[in-house]
Amino acid sequence: MSVEFLLSAAVTLFIVVDPLGLAPAFVALTDGLPPAARRQVGFRATLIAVAVLVGAALVGDWLLSHLGITLPAFRIAGGILLFAVASEMVLDVRMERQSRTAEQAVEERVRHVAAFPLAIPLMAGPGALTAAILLAGQAAGDPARTALLLGVIVAVCGLCLAVFHFAGAISRGLGITGNIVLARLFGVLLAALAVQYVIDGAKAVWG
């Protein structure tokens, strides 16, 4: 039964998080950052995603129920915030201001991008949180199954980090023009994903 649970958890989280599909997002979101800053973004985003998903698996259901927050509400809020990021990518609106030094701007962008939208909601989004909570429910408090679930979460996020490492090579291959086109294209796709989050949340509430 533990083997079946392990396979179920691994397949579910791999499909929901989709590490390979995050490569274009990582390239677009870290466009213009030096290699060291790119690695820092990937590492921070992975740590944040692991912490969020592990927390969801351990106390997510209890915390949401006590705070009165539903997953549809999380989807709607995440979709609205994600749409704001997508509009910045499409319109080339930078978060940093000219009055800040270049080093401060890079450091702030690293922190912002790693936490949102890369870690949340692209890696640890509503789907991944839901999967973690449901799988934790299947574990039913069994320490062995819970340990397996946490191991799968770490492994899937580790795979994301490996994908981020090779995303730099993808960016160099694309060149300046390719990166600009990719950033705009992914911004549009991200906007569509954000709208879909809001629609799914609204359907769950009023459907």
C-alpha cells in the first residue's frame, strides 16, 4: 500500500507542479538578471515552494478551516495577483525604480520574483496545494505515508530546481530578441492562466 501511495503522490504532484513546463516561465521572469541572480531566484523559489507545500500537507486543511479560507477563494485571489504580474510582463513595466541602485534593484527583483509568482502560484499554486492536502488526507496520519509524501514534495521541487539550472542555457540560446518575444508570449499565457484561476474559483463558489 505504501508503494501505491508513493506512486500516486509522485505522479499527482509531478503533473500538477509540472517542473518541465516551468522552464519558459523561469526564463521569462528572470530575463535580464545575471547568472548568479538567476541561480539565487531558482534556489529561493524552490525553498519557498517546499516550505509552502510541506506546510499544506501537515497543517493546510486545519489552517484553512480555522481561518475560514476556501480553496476557491485562494484561486480567485491568486488569479487576480497573477494577472497583475502578467500585465507587467506584457507591457514591460519594471518593478524597480530608477532612483534605486542597480544592485538594490536586482536584489529586490530576486526576492520578489522568487516568492511571487515563481514559488507561488506557479510552483505551489492552488492545484499543488489541493493535491498536497488531499494526499495528506489519504495518509491518514500514518507516519510512513506522511514521510513518503514529504519526500515526494522535496523531490518534485528539487526537479524544478534542476530545470531552472538549465533554463539559463535556454535563455542564452534564445538571445535578446528571443527572450523579449518569450517574455511577451508568456505574459499573455500567464494572463490567460490567471483568468482561468478566477473562473475556476468562481465556478466552485457559485456553480
